[in-house]
Amino acid sequence: MQISKSCPPRHAISLIEILFVLSIISVVLSIALPAVNGARESARRVSCINRLRQLGLGLQNFESAHGQYPSDGWGWGWVGDAGTKHGLDGPGGWAFDLLPFLEHEQLWQLTQSDEGRLQSLQTPIPLLVCPSRRDAKPFPYTQQDLPLRNCETPSVGSRTDFAICGGDQIVGAFPGPPSEKQLGQFGRPDQSLFSGISFVRSTIRPRDVSDGLSHTVSLGEKSLSRFHYESGESLGDDQTALIGDDADIRRWTEFSPRRDSEVDDIESFGSAHAPGLHVAFCDGAVQTVGYQVDLSIWKSMGNRSDTSRSDR
């Protein structure tokens, strides 16, 4: 007689066991995800610092070649033109002037024609973008009320998350002369109003930085509302990286640096990073400055000559 073998009984998985496993998975994810996100942000911060360090080096190389720091152009109504001279005669701001020193000679040369200038405004420059905020790509160019003086107004434009330091007290921006022929009549703004290293038609040299190159901010991350990283709706981020002096490319140390939030502060320096913002000094060093920095110290960092500051 053949004896049949019985199969061992099978146990079903209970709902409690499923919930227990899911709870363990959720706990593991809650521990792992912040660590992963933290590691990614740490990598983005390092990349941001390296980009700023390259900009600082470009600034020093420009100064070595021309004997002065880059001017910030004629005003926001103008864009960079390689067919003009630098300094007093250059309509574009600091970012445009640094292009040949940042391995963007071809982009700089492109701006000698009307068509080339339009193309250059729409060309992203990764070195100018903080990876914690956004990718390097064209964003909406929303300043359509007043046309540019020397270029067709684009629908999209490149951006910069870094700004030159105009000084420790805000001076209002303006579009610049109506035409190049009127530049002489337009003249220069009162240079005593600006305590930084670059501003409208500036010609600041290292010997003018009497406060010390290692104590004076040259470049830093600019404040930007986190709601406007890509919208183009911030007045401090609505044009292009290659324009002349404007809040898009120039900031001040009059107020404390600000961490990105819903507030759209278009005059101050700031950052998306939790520990603080990154700034480059005139000697090329890059440091992280906390948002709680003493305001008097922060203002002095933006002033190239504290002893010459008057109570304006």
C-alpha cells in the first residue's frame, strides 16, 4: 500500500506583519533620504564654491591684463560688445568682461555684431549658475518695457547667481545713455557714491583697495526668492548675465545677507545654502559667510576703504 506524504501547512501573512514590515521600511527611508539629500547638497555647495573660485581667478587675470578691475558697464539698457573697449568705454558689465578669462573667448567675440549679441544673451553660462538653485539654461527675459540700446530685446536670456560688489551703500540703477554718441554727454556718476570695486564706468585698481585685498569682497552669491529661480519675475533676475550695471549682476553689503526664502530682495547678497553664502575676496580667497554675520563687519567687507567712508 502506497502511503501519501502530506504537505506542511502554509501560513498566510497577516495584516499586522505587513504593517510591521512597512513601518520598518519607512523608518529606514526616513533615516537614509536626509543623508542622501545632505550628501547631494554638500556636492552642490562644493561645485558652487569652485565656480566662484574660478570667477575670482578670472577677475584677477582681468586685472593683471588691464590694470584695473572690470567696470560694470553703462547701465542696464546696454549689453556687452567686444567691438568696444573695456572700462569707461565698455557698455557691458563685469560678467561680460570676464568671458575671455573664463574660457569663453568665442562667446565674447560673438558680440561684435547685432545678431551675435542677441545670440550671446541667450547662451547659458554654467559657471555663473549655482547648482543648488537651478540648471544653466535660458530663462524668461521679462524686462520688455524698455528696449535695449544696442541689441534686440530677447525673449529668454542667460542668468547669473553671482554678483559683483558695488559697495556698502545702495546706489540706484539706471539704463545709461540713450545712445553711444551721447556717452560723453552722459558722463560718469559721482564716483564717491560707490565704495565697492565695480560699478557704473568704474576704473578701480588694487591700489585703490586700501582696506586690503584679503578683507574686501569682490564677488558673492546674490539673494533671490526661491519662487523666482526660473520665473524671470524678480526685478533682480529678469534680464541677462551680460547686461550693464543692474541688480541682476551687482549687489551691496548695506543689509545683512539673506538666505533664499519667499522674500525677493534684489539689492542684497544671499544664497540657497543653509550654512551661509559664498563670497570671493579681492585676493582670490573664497569663504563662507554666515547669515548672522555682524552687520558692521559685513558692511566693512563691501567697502574697499573704510577710512574714506563718509556719512552719506
